[in-house]
Amino acid sequence: MSEMWTAKLRNKWQKNLPIEKLLPDDQPAYVVSWIYLFGVLTLSALAVIIATGVVLAFEGPAWYHVSHAGKFFNSLHFWSVQLFFVFMVIHLWGKFWMAAWRGNRTATWMTGAVAFVASIATAFTGYLVQTTFDSQWISFEAKDGFNSMGVGAWFTVTNLGQMLLLHVAFLPLILGVITVVHVLMVRKRGVVPPIDEVPNFLVEVKS
Amino acid sequence: MTGWFSDFMNHHATYLKWGWIQISISNLLVILLMLTIFTLAVVIPFPSQKNEKKVDRK
């Protein structure tokens, strides 16, 4: 075996996440339930958020505050975020009641939890960069809260430039990386089986 | 904006209060909607295809 780091990485990847697991064409029978759809619905909403966000970033506030098309894309961005959170919270409820951390899936659960927190931070900074009276009011209410925690000088909610960069660059990058890692972990371990699912090896032992 | 939706949107939110708990009716409706969707997703059977392959968990 080659000692090159690329070969080691390739071998490790192929061992842990072969292409059959990464892009499967079938799933276990227990996945045939509506509750298993909410993870991919969350991803779909995130795709719409990113796509509309890119359009808003290119065209700018003078476009999305004034033109009909701009208002439409602004609304698409906003409402896809609402759906993103609805789908994500239902996904979270479903996985909580399935105890989805079973079967060595702790890291999958934890990355999901961190993605949830990163999403909240991204959404809150989004409310601060609307460049409307609403965002102005929110930032001036929020500054007192952050100042009382002693982080106001470092995380300045009234600083539009800082909030905008966090919202369009730093936080989406963090959220994107966590989401990719989360999905790869789901592919590696497979979808968590129901609690009453008896593993095949136990069935064989009983029979 | 005109019509009932305009009337509905153009006033401050109505809040429900139980002691220290307070929530706007809008937020309460969204939470109830999510709980309803969650319940339906668990209860309603997923339509299965006739030629569906049964795959054993490895």
C-alpha cells in the first residue's frame, strides 16, 4: 500500500464510506414513513435559502426593497427560512423520540444539535440585516441584551457591516460544513432503526 | 394590501398570558400546526409501491 497521505485518505474514505453507502438506491423497510422525510425537506429548504440568498447578495437592497422581482426573492428567502425551521424542528422531534443517537450515532446527533444552534444564529443575524425599520428596531432592542452579557463590544448587533458579513459569509460557511458532515455521518451509519426493530443477528439467535 | 388580510396584519399581535408565560396567538398557531404535522407524519401510513423491494438491515 502506498504511503502517500492521499492514498491513506482514499483508503480510509473507501473503508468508512464506500460509494454504495454514499449514494444508495434502496433503504431499509422501516424508512417507509412520512416522519423520515423531514431531514431531506430541511435540506431542500436550505437549498432554496442559499439560492435566493445568492440572488439577494448580487442584486442588493436597492433591488429587493423596490422592484417586484426583488420583493418576490426577498419573500422567498424569508419564507424558505420559516419552512426550514418548521421542517428542522419536526425532524428534531422525530429523531428525539426515535432516540436517534443509538447505534454509535452520538456524533450524528451532536452535529445535528450544533447545526440547529448555528441556524438560529444565522437567522437572527438575518433579521438584523433586512435594512428596514424592523431590523433597526430589533438591533436596538438586542444591543441591551448583548451589552448586559458583556459581549456588546465584540458582537455589535447595531454594526450592520459586521452582522451582514456574519450572515452572508461566516455563519453560512459554518452551517454548510456542519450540514455536510451531518449528512455524511447519516450515510455512513445508515438511518436509525425504530426502537422495537430487532436486529437480524438476534432473530437468527432466537430461531 | 387590502382586504381582510390587511386588516389582520395591520395591528399589533394579540398575546395570551398565563402568569409568567406569554405567547402571541400567531406563534401559538405555528407551534400547534407543527405538532399537527408531526402527529400526522407519524400516524398516516406512507403509500408503498407494489413492487417495493424489502431490504434487510445490515
